[in-house]
Amino acid sequence: MVLCPVIRKLLHKRVVLASASPRRQEILRQAGLRFEVVPSRFKEMLPKALFPSPPAYAVETAKQKALEVARRMHQKDLRAPDVVIGADTIVAVGGLILEKPVDKQDAYSMLSRLSGKEHSVFTGVAIVHCCSRDGRLDTDVSEFYEETRVRFSELSEDLLWEYIDSGEPMDKAGGYGIQALGGMLVEQVHGDFLNVVGFPLNRFCKKLAELYYPSGREDPRPAQSHQGRGGRDEDGGERTQAAGPEEAVSSRTGHSPPPFPTGLLELVDSFKASKALFTACKLKVFDLLKDGAPLKAVDVAGKLGASACGTGRLLDACVALGFLQKTDRGYSNTETANLHLTSDGAYSLRGLVLHHSDHPWDLSARPESAGRDGVDPHDGALGERTGPPCQASCAHSEETRLGLLRAMHSLAKLTARHVATAFDLSRFGSACDLGGCTGALAYVLAREYPRLRVTVFDLPEVLQHVAGFQPDGPRTEQVSFLPGDFFEDSLPEADLYVVSRILRDWPDGKVHELLSRVARACKPGGGLLLVDVAAGPEAEAEAEGLRRRAGGERSAAVYAHLLRRLGFADVRAAGAGGRPLALLGTRGAP
Ligand SMILES: Nc1ccn([C@@H]2O[C@H](COP(=O)(O)OP(=O)(O)OP(=O)(O)O)[C@@H](O)[C@H]2O)c(=O)n1
């Protein structure tokens, strides 16, 4: 068939790739498709013996992967994406289906089975069109598979083990990656190379053309119907003309609808998810479900004095978010909820959640901005000044201020150990945590570095509240609190200055001013530990855009550049949990 430009037909749709495979993501991204990635949780355990042929198994697995994601997304948001794409790649040799090896021995038996022979690689693909109507999910599945025949050379034992020890086979069907080291095992390829890598792009485009070019306006050839007649087009039950209503309109008017506003809708969805979390925390749902037996929605509703129907919806939303689990016996907390969302969990973030719920625009406003002229955390963050600096925080009642301290304390406590151990700080004898608030980080630094004396420098009106947050235990005498204003007063002497989670919503001018003061106070060889940077290059770019619009973290690159300009050398970054967390710069000679 003649290939038409089909990828653009999906550009105005919300497309989800139900696959964790980085190869699939890359192939589709390079083809210009815009999509979100939601890996499927479907377990690849269908009984192979029930399928008439290996590709039938791959197609069914691909379909189940995609349907699982469509259903999960629909359950979570009551709104499924327009299209979900699932795929499954298998290797078939002598009637046997090979998937990903479970361990090295398994990889060895797979690869030695393939040595010196030809095998087939099948990738099954399912394109699921979704439609949410009256809270119900309708799906329309199109499916196909592609076969590529691959011949391996005879492989010596040494080569086999060398390849297995490279670690490459482990996440790949048949135990090899043709696109990387595994390429050297391959003598001949018959068919679509990308199909072996994990996604048959060419046939996918042909399938889209069948679906999106209904008889003839753009494609001179009529769309062909491939109803299951054996051979490669066992597309039983598929739709052959999938142009949606808007597609038809655009065909008539020749007018393309705008690109699908994925980011915008994601914001709306994430607001809904946050709202469910805020509400459940406020109602103390997680406290209620903490230790006891699971409870049914109606029982939870009874205890909360809320409606059974609304409570059921809230609990289901919490299940979809991973905070609750649901069984026949009722709802119970997940580990995350027990740890972080109950009132008295050791790492409770409930205070933080409640604070953000009640003060959405105070996200990172700090208590010390109360009454300080010219330091408005929102100055610049919203594009222009939003009123008198104290508008947001002067109005804080004591109750609100305490709520904010609790929120900051819980967050600092949770991340303190990661921060304290992100770099080896043992060369420093003294540290000053600027705006260190309740001392949550200071105490952990003291515990990690027995030689280190830490001064927490913060406004008097902040420090007057910190008594209630002091930890018991050894070495608390290493930590002292000093009242002061880091914009007005001289900074206490220290070998290491710590600036943690206080810059994020400040305008660039204020950030520059504070870090310049630190640079002037810092002795040559002294350090600046800066915590709270945005993650990864993509996230960095996104963070920069988002920050300019609504405040937030700056990227590591932006901070590193600024630190170097201010005379810090050897600026290094460290991360935690796979994301950048902190920078450490060493003051050079002035
Ligand atoms: N020669 C090959 C053959 C397969 N693969 C990879 O092997 C995996 C096949 O496993 P599959 O279950 O189809 O995909 P998963 O990686 O598990 O991802 P998901 O199930 O989330 O789609 C795919 O990532 C595919 O890219 C590969 O890299 N090279």
C-alpha cells in the first residue's frame, strides 16, 4: 500500500504508550509521535499452550497490556486517553516462545538455543481507541503483528558468557538486543529491523493509514479491510475505519483541529489527584484505616459522618493513587499512607499536605518573609508584584505559622539524611544553616558529622516556635540557634553555609543578593551547600519554564552557573532517588 503521513493524525489526540520499553519509546518519539508513557501492569503470564501460534500470544499480551492501562486511567480520572498503544515482543524458535530471561542461566539457555539457527521475532501491537461515556469506558481494539526472521552465527561459549556478563540480555526478549552489542551475534535479518528492536514502525504506520484514511479523500486507495483470514492479518474484531467524529469534520472542512493540550489536561488531572489527597488527609481517612481491619466504604462514611457514595468515590480515588488498597474485606492503608499520611507517622507529611491544601499560593513562602520589606517570595514568581510583601504572610495567624513550620519541618526531616550524606562534609568544622527553621537538617548534619558544630540562623519570630520541634537524643549540643536576618545582619562565621529550600520562589535578584552575601562571608576553601534543584535535563528545562510562570525550583545548571560567577569553584551536584538534590561549591581565593 502507499504510505501516507499518518503520525500527524494522532497529534491532536491524547496518546498513551503502555510500555516501559525505552526502545519502543525511542522508536515512536523519533517517528514524531507525541505520547505519554504509562507502563502496563499486566503480567505477561497468559497460558501459551492456549494460543494457536506464537504471534497470537504476542498480540493478546499486547492487547491486555494496553487495555489494563486504558482501564486504570479511566478508573483514576474517569477519563481515558484517546488512544493507548500496547506491544509485546517475543522470539519463537522451534515452536518455543522465548520472552525476557529471568536470570543469566536462562539467558544462556535461550542464546545457545538460537546459536547457528534462524528464529522469528514477533511483535504484537494493539491500538486501543477509548471513549468514556457516562462513566463507562468503551474500547475499540485494532491489532496486528509483524514477523522478522533473524539468523545467528554459531556462538562460542566464551562469546555467549561474555555477552551475558555484559548485562544486556536481561530486559530483552530472546535475551539479545540487536541494536547494541547483540548485533554482533546476528548474521542475517529478514524483515523489519525495528520489529526486532521492539516496535514494527512501518506496519504500525500502515495500520494507522487503514484506520485514519477512510475511503479515499487523502489516500487515493480505499482503506482495506483485513478480517482474520489467517496469515499476517489475523485482525479479528478490529475496526477498519477508526476515524472519530472530529476526524470526519476535519475531512469535510479540511481544517485541522489544534494539537491536543496534553500538558493542560495533565494539570487539571493532577489538581484532581491532589484534591483527593488533600480531602482524605483532612478527613483523617488514613488515621482511621491505620492499624485496624479493612473497612468498607459505608463504615468509613459512618465514622466520618459523610455520605457513603462520596466516601466510596474518594476511597477509590485513593486506591488509584496508590494510598489505599481495596480487597473484598474493604479498604486499608498502603505502606506509603502509613508512613507519610497518618498524623503520627515517623515520616508524616500530613502537615505539609494540609498546609498546601489550605494555602495554595503560600507553597514555599517562608515565615520570615512576614514584615520584611522587599522580600516577597512571590515577587517575580507571578510575573509582577502581587501587593504588599506581607500580604501573604503578615496575615498569617499563629496557627497558620505553626502549620507552615510543621510542613517545612516534616519535609526537611524526610530529606535531611539524603542531604547530609549527598557529599562528604567531614572536612568542615562548622556549618551555618541559613533559614534553618526548626533545625531538622542541622540535627541530622550533627549526627552524621560528630565534629561539626551547626548554627541555625533564622528570624527571631521563627525561632521562638522551634522548641516544640527539638529531637531528643545524643549530640544535640552540637546545634545552636541564632536569631537574625540574613539580608540585614552579618552572617555568622562558618566553614560551610547551607541554603536549603528557601530560594525556590524568590525572584532572581533576591537569590543573587543572598548568595552574594554568602560568597562574601565564605572563607577560601569554605563551602556552600545548596539544596533544592530541579531534576534531569528535561525536567530542568520544564522547571525553568514553569518557574518563570509560577515559581519553583531552579535547575542545577542555573545554580551552578551562578555559584561559579560568585567565586565558587569545583561545583558538584549530587542526587537522591534518581533526581538531583544538592550542589556543593568550594569558595576559591578572592
Ligand atoms: N532484539 C531485541 C528484542 C527485544 N528487545 C526488547 O525486549 C523487550 C521485550 O519485552 P516486552 O515484554 O515486549 O516489553 P517490555 O520491555 O517488558 O515493556 P512493556 O511490557 O512495558 O511494553 C522490549 O523492551 C524490546 O524492546 C530488544 O531490545 N532487542
